[in-house]
Amino acid sequence: MSKPLIIEDKCREMIMYGYVALKQFPRSEKHGLAAEIRSSMWSVQRLIITALKRYHKKTTLTELDVELAILKRQVRLAKDLRYIDLKKYRVWSESLVEIGRMVGGWLRSIYESKKAAAL
């Protein structure tokens, strides 16, 4: 299985876990922070698919890296507000960090291939 397929699977698993965690949010936040987190998760998935389909990936991968950073902060805020417990936060954030590492490696490989092509 290639790297892009692995990152797609990790993103799908992260979204599935996120939906389970979002169920325990208070009713007052279902259309607030929970909706923002849901939207960010779907943006991450959309950007992964876009990067897989585009020939020039650098800009899309940079946008993906930014969206992941936003999602991490939203999840941390949910933990700080005690909408999710510490265990769910750890699992969810580890998943986000793993996806972030994959995106970083993907970006690095693009930079290295451009350097090699320039030589």
C-alpha cells in the first residue's frame, strides 16, 4: 500500500473517531465548536484527496498542514472546555499528529524532488 492510501485510511479513522467523540459534546455546542471541528475534519479529507489528484501538490499540502493545525487547536479547546475527556483527547490528538507527520514527509519528498530536478 502506498503512502497516499495510508494517509487516506488514517484520515478516515480520525474522522470516525472524531464523530464518536463529538457525540459527548453538550447540546449547546452541537452547532458551535462541534460543527467547526466537523467542518475541519472534512476539509482535511478534502485536501488530502485534492493533493492526491493534483500534479502540483505543494500549495495544497501547505493548506492541508494549516487545516490540521487548526483542527488540533480545536480539539485541544474541546478538551480544555471539558467537552471530551483526557483519554479521547489523547487518542484523537495522536491520530492528528500521525497525519501531520505523514503530511510533513510528503512535503519533504516534494521539496527534495524539486531540489534534485534543479541540479
